[in-house]
Amino acid sequence: MTALQRIQAAKDASYSLASVSTASKNEALKLIAELLVARSAEILVANSIDLEQAVKSNLATGLQDRLRLSDARIKSLADSINDVIALPDPIGEIVQAKTLENGLDLTQIRVPFGVIGVIYEARPNVTIDISALAIKSGNAVVLRGGTAAENTNIALAKVLKEALASSSLSPELVQTVDDFGRQGANEMMAARGLIDVLIPRGSASLINAVVEGSKVPVIQTGDGVTHVFIDESANPDWAVEIVFNSKVQRPATCNALETLLVHESVASTILPKVLDRLVAAGVTIHADQKVNSIYPDSVLATEADWHAEYYTLDLAVKVVASLDEAIDHIKKYSTHHTESIITSDEAHAERFLAEIDSAVVMVNASTRFTDGGQFGFGTEVGISTQKLHARGPMGLRELTSTKWLARGAGQTRA
Amino acid sequence: MTALQRIQAAKDASYSLASVSTASKNEALKLIAELLVARSAEILVANSIDLEQAVKSNLATGLQDRLRLSDARIKSLADSINDVIALPDPIGEIVQAKTLENGLDLTQIRVPFGVIGVIYEARPNVTIDISALAIKSGNAVVLRGGTAAENTNIALAKVLKEALASSSLSPELVQTVDDFGRQGANEMMAARGLIDVLIPRGSASLINAVVEGSKVPVIQTGDGVTHVFIDESANPDWAVEIVFNSKVQRPATCNALETLLVHESVASTILPKVLDRLVAAGVTIHADQKVNSIYPDSVLATEADWHAEYYTLDLAVKVVASLDEAIDHIKKYSTHHTESIITSDEAHAERFLAEIDSAVVMVNASTRFTDGGQFGFGTEVGISTQKLHARGPMGLRELTSTKWLARGAGQTRA
């Protein structure tokens, strides 16, 4: 089959899934979770081939770690499928209902998109996570993982299809186009009318390439140049703890802190304590001139640092003269993911909440809270940084559309 | 100013609008409505220049009619602004709120997109309608109307900017790029990060060009190859009235009927009555072989007829052997706008509602009901035929996004 034929097969299969019961979907998910564990050995053999190749091609060690599976990690993938089984099914939910004066009965219900496309990098967990979320939300899925995980993904897709074949659902619901290389991704981006929504997951350059190249509607996720602003009235202890938690708890995530702004009136008092705590944990401080003069244990920042999503123990730090200057800096450099102000001034807090144009705007809290699990969605489809359709942490509901049902008895328009 | 500078000016102005009171927005809208009427003479002079040019260039008479303004039409534009004033303001609406166990307070509120771009054809009413809806929903707007309405749109934009200048809002909230011709539209489609959402309004070819060319997220509207299926158990009187109303009441709209499917068991009984009524109203029947043999007062349909959005008193008609064949035909040719079944069989009705993948799916009702006004949204931004963000008739709320506000007291993630 060509890549386009596989995409078409996903579309054809998607129709049958739209009206399948929650029980049938959960049963299929349970079979997938069980087969994953039963086939661990086979999956790990495939994974070891990818890992060998990764070492040979000098793939960054962080990416090697993402690529690596183990019995424990496969078990944890199966557990996450069981978490998805436990989530409520969004399909069929009544969004709104009304009866018009002429008696026409209108009901807006939640329906699947149809086919979700996912283009991602060397993260085999996405293959399983997204497939489970897609099936639970009534969607077929077309996957294009990175070549670095090609053998692992083939083994995982085989498990997905085998488990589906033994369930009441169609094995055609999960399709991969990895074996077509870049052409597979291009076919997906051109498949308007077959793929209903495309979700890129990975680096900023991957996401930009999909946003620029796709004719299918895209949901842009991740990509977090996240800011914390320490205002002049900030509680010093909160400043130390929130900045530390935002930067250090898990630096390789999109909600980790990348740029710290500090009001000049507290730069010499609060800032050294904040930075001491970070440096003790191994963080490199990329400082503007003022920060560097106050805190010499830092390197001078360049323009690139204000744009940087480090994903590492690095932090850009800048002194600003006012709340206005902080807001202006964020407007210029933010990727509209998460920003937080540390302040005791309620008026400043409310201005920050109103004027910062990001998916999540915080007062006196760690940026690490921007997360589907933390928000109580029970899962993590991704964090949307765009304004259309979904903004912020995305749950199962964000993988659905709606349609209007109109039930009449011969009504015509006057 | 270049086109890009105007788009940037709209973006800059949009920040100030995000936290403006409903009263201030309504006051500005009232000033626009008043100035429109006060400047009627000037607007009509500009319009007459466009109309002269339209005659010279043989613009289709339907488009000439859409282009033509009059005192009465300007009055009606002002009235529609007053309707928008009366609508509830969606901005600031709380979508959901929760407090996490750690005390972090989460509120998801409705916020403006920021900047809405509209690319449309020779319809000066869109200039006013969309600007009013954008302002009420807290958005700046960048307009690119067709060259056929260039002088009219310049006059209307002048009124919009003058009225805004005399209000508490910024005149920069409304920008036009008409004077840059095609380049203006291209700049809009490339303005990712400045324009938040692009809405094309007009012909299928205009909409496709924007969908294919835009790097800004698009909401696809209109484009209705709309179907009615007369099932074997259809009430004959309902069939006659619903088909007549769907086709004839206002054929130049996207919710008008374009293809009629009829079950073979009632083709010789119900169909002639249905078609007689249409032909008497001047409708041309484009018939498949079977329909043509039953009803000779018809022309033979070609493949193009099943794809046609006529917008005129033309109707494609086809006999099908079953509900399944009707559903398959619709799957193949529908633009996912509106489809209706006429049936007395509840199981067939429910199958049609479940399996047809369109924005609005009806039982025993006229397709003409797919309309923001009819649905009680009080206005008509357009009818979305895509699945992302909005589906079906779009009200003010569909011109908004959301953001999460998180209010804490030093919370960090464990």
C-alpha cells in the first residue's frame, strides 16, 4: 500500500469507530495493554537495534534516553493505557440542546474528529500513548515517528494491530507511514479531507515545519519559552522556591522555566538567593549586564538566550525597571505557553493575568503546573500554544469535534 | 505603511482592546452605526464608481447585486450593528473553574483571539458586519475585500476609523490592505503570530486558495453541497414542502439544497410531485438516468452535477436503492455542511444522524435552518464546515479563544 492508501484506510475505518460503545473501545485498549507486556521481549529486541544505531550516529544522550525502552517502561506504557480506560468517554456528550419555537429540536453532541495524524520524533511512548487516546476518543490515527525509532515503532504498531484484530474494532484504525520516510510526512500534511487534524510533537523546528507545510489543520503544541517575573513586592521565599521548582524539577519539559525577569528594586536583595539555589543545583546563569554585575557567577547572555528553549540546566536572567518592561519583554519573546508573576501586589497580579497573552498565566505558582495531569484531565495529549480549538493542556475532549443534530416534523423556513 | 505594518498596527492595538469594558465597545459600535447613516451620500458615490466598473467588466449580475448599496441597505447595515450591540459580550465569561488540592485556583476564561483576518469578495456588507462582530468580541480586524468593491470599502473603512477615533477605542483596530492587491492577501496569509485566525468568505475557489496558502490558522466557512434524502417511508407532503423550501426559498445561500436523493421504491410515487412543485418555480432538474426516465422534463446529469454548488435554481436528482447507497453518495460528494433525511422510520433517522459526518444533520426539516440567526445566536459570522474550533453556525463566542488563570500562594510541584 502507498502512504496515501494507508491514510485512506484509516479514514474508511474511522467511520465504523464513530458509533462504537465505550465498552468495546475499553476492551480493545485492554487487549493492547496486555499484548504490549506479553510481547516485551520482541519489542526490546527491535528497540536495541534502534539504540545501537543511535550510538553509532551520535544521537544526543537525552534523545537516546527518550528512545530507550525497558521492561519497566513497557509496563508503564501498559499502565498508562489502563489510565486511559478509566477516563470518561467524551463521545456522545451533549454540549447544548434547545428546541426552537417551531418545534425543531437541536442537539449539539461531541463526535470524533475522524482521523488524527501525529508527526513526532524518537519517542516510542508517543506511538502507544497517542494511539490509546485516539481510540478512546473514537478516532483513527496515522503515525509518523522519527527514523531513529523506526524498528521500535514497527514492533509497537504490530502489537497495536494484532490487539485490534483480536478485538471487535478494525486493525486499520492504526496506520503508520514510517517506512515512506519524509514522503510519509509530506503525504500526511497534504491529506486534507482524509486527516482531520495534525498534531506535531517534538522540537520547535519539527513543529514549525509542520505548521508551515501542512494543508491539514494543525494543533501546535509544546514550544515553551516560559517566563517568571519577580516583582518588587515578591515574597522572597516564594521567589526562591518557585524559580527553583520551575527550572530544576524537570528541565527537559516544555513547562520548565527558561527566562527569569526580576524587578531592579529587588535585584540585589532577592536575586542572589534565587540564583545561589539554582547554581548549587548545577544551573548555568545566562545574565544580562546588570545581573552579571550583581552576580558574577554567570555568563553574559546574547540575544539568542532570550529566544532559547534550553530544555537543560540553563537559565536566562534579566533585570527590568518595571512591570511594564517585564510585560513588554514577555510580549516580544514568549511562545505563549506559560508565564508566572511573583508578587504581593494584587493590582500587579491582575494586570499580569489580563495583559499576558499565554495559554496559562500564573500568580505565585510554579510554571510546572501547566500539565494535563496536574489540571485533572487524567492524561497528556499535549499543551496547545495556539488559540484555535484548544489552548493549554489538552485532554481527551480536545481530540473531539461536535455536530448538530436537528430533529423535525416537516418544518420549513418562513 | 506597508501591508505588514498595518497588520502589526492591528496587533499592537488588539492588546488594548482585550480588557475594554462592554459599555465602551458598545459605545464605539453605536458611533459607527450613526456615522454610517450620516455618511450615506459619500458611501453611495464611492459605490457608484465600483458599480460602473462592474458593468464595464461584465461582473455577473448576482455579484453586481451583492455589490450595490442604497440608503436602505446602509440603514440595514446600521441596524445590524445595533443587533450586535444587543448581544451579550462573550469576553471574560468563565468557561470552567476549579481549585486543586494544593490550593492552586484555576479559572479558564474567554478571551479575544487578538486579530481576525478576513479575505472576501465583492460584498461591502462584510466590511461592516465583520468589523462590528470583531470589535464586540474584543478583536482587531484586518480586511481584504475584493477589488470589485475597492472604492466602497475605502469609504466604509474611513467611516469605521473616524467613528473609532471619536470613541475611546483605537482607530488602528480596523485595518484594510485592499490597496496592496493580491500582495495584501499574501501578507495576511503569511502573518503567523500577528493574525490569530483567518476567515475566508466567498466562492469555493477563494476559500480553497486561502486554505492552501495560509500559514495562519483558517476557519473554513460556507461551501455547501447540501443533500436531502427522501427515504421509502417519507411523508409525501413533508417531502414536497421540505425539498421546495430547501431549494427555492433562497437558492444563493450555502444552506440551500443542491442534490436530492430518493429511494427507488418511492421514485415513481413521491418524486413527480416533488419535482412538479420545483419546476413550476423555475427549477431545472439535472437527473440521473432513472429520474430522467420517470420525469422527462429534466436534463441528464453529468459527474460535475454531483459536485455542483449551483447557488441557482438548479437541482441534481438521483435514485438510490437503499439508505446505505444514500449515505455512500453523501460521503463521497458532501462538503460536510448540512444533510437532511425525510423518513418515518426511526431506525433510519438515527442511522443517518449517526453516520453522516456533517456540521448539521437533520431529520424531516429544511436545510435552510442551518443559520446562526435561526439557531438563536443572534448573528451570522459564517457556517464552519471544518471540525477544528467551530462547526456549523458561528456566533460571537466562536470568535474567541480561552486562557487559564492560575492564582497561587507559593505552590510548587512535588
